[in-house]
Amino acid sequence: MRPSTLILSSFLAAVAVGCSPSPTAELEANKDLVRRFTEALNAANWDALDELVTEDFSRHSEATAGPPVSSREEFIQLQESFLVTFPDQRVTIERLIAEGDEVAALAKYSGTQTGPLGEYPATGRSVESTFLAFFRIEGGRIAELWVEWDNVAMLTQLGLFPPPPSE
């Protein structure tokens, strides 16, 4: 191979590598997507979810009663129901870890129960609870979310656990 061909080949390879997004940039973009998703939830900005989650978005959680969420619209309905119970709810991200097309979040939920929680009437008490969430990203949008938290800790903070004795 001639020296000029070798130099040109090396230059073209370097340019090609430099033009493709780095894995670190993709991971940071995925974490930023989760941050923007959280900001939209905190602001109850449902229109923003059109750009942030897929139409067939799925949410998985053993901690939430009711049917699974399998669309963006069902997710919005679930979030609206949470706002009836905790109208001042807020999620604060404490840590994000990204790998491949997934982002893990350690976050804190806070809110005041001014509406009913299932069969329990409003208590007026506030809760603060750490939870874990795992997001799967597809095509620059969140396609799936797994979220779990400690219901016993939240019910205890609300004064609903242990349950009152039956009369």
C-alpha cells in the first residue's frame, strides 16, 4: 500500500469515527430524556409526553393497583388519578445510571394526600419516599418503565398502616 493511500485511509477512518455519536453522548442523551420526562410529570405537562414517550408506552409496577398501563394515554390517565390524591406531588431524581438503551433512576417522591387513596379518605398528611425506576429507550423516546416503591412506608407516613382495628 502506498504511503498516501495509508494516510488517506487513516484520515477517512478517523473522520468516520468522529462523526458517529459516541456511546457516552448516547447515554447522556438517554439520561437527559429521563430528566425531561420527570420535569413534564412534575409540571403535569401531558403534551410534552408526545415527544418523550412512545405511543405504545408500557408501565410496569407491582406497587400500583389496577390494570397495567400499555399506552401513553393510559399513562396520562394514571398520572391524572395520582394528582387527585396528591395534587402537589413531586419527583426528584437523586441518581441516574445509563447502560445501552436503559436508564436506572433512584428518585424521591413527595406529596400531600388531600384526596382519597383507594378506599382511604384524605389524611392531609405528607409523604416522602424513595423509589426505583428503570426506563427502556427506543428511537429517542421512553418505551417502557418499571417502577417500584415501599407501599408500607408510604401508608405508615399517612397514618394508614397498620390498619385501624375493625369495630
